[in-house]
Amino acid sequence: MTYHDQIQLVGTVTVGPKGQVVIPVEVRNSMKIQPGDRLLALYAEDKKSIGFITESQAQQFINTMGENHTYFRDMVLKRTEEHEA
């Protein structure tokens, strides 16, 4: 069932006595999560929602942010130099 073009209901989990959950196999396969992988838990307070991303996904996101920052910084510097000339 799809609620949004990027969000899908893929199953349910049960919270164990230690607060642990098991991620449905479909999600593990889709995200290529293997035993021992570390996940970052993200919590959206306003939506009372939890999401997980792998460490490698987080690193890719950070790398992309850095590349975008460098690109925009260079563009601003170029335009400033053109404006001052």
C-alpha cells in the first residue's frame, strides 16, 4: 500500500522487551542490509515517525552535501568576482 510516492507500508514489526525491532525482510533486501550493519535511526518529532538509513547512505548524503556546498560557494565567488569587475 502506498501513502506517498516515496513512502510505502511494507509490513509490521513488534517491539521486544529491550525495545528491539526486526526489520521486515523485504526492507532489508531492498536496502541491502546485512547482519552486523549499523543503521542510523532518524526521528521526526512532528510526525512521530522513525526511519532508518545505513551508515553508507548517511556518508553518501554527507558527501553530496559537501559537493553541493563547494559548487554553490564557487558559483557565489564567481558571481561576486564578475560583479566586482
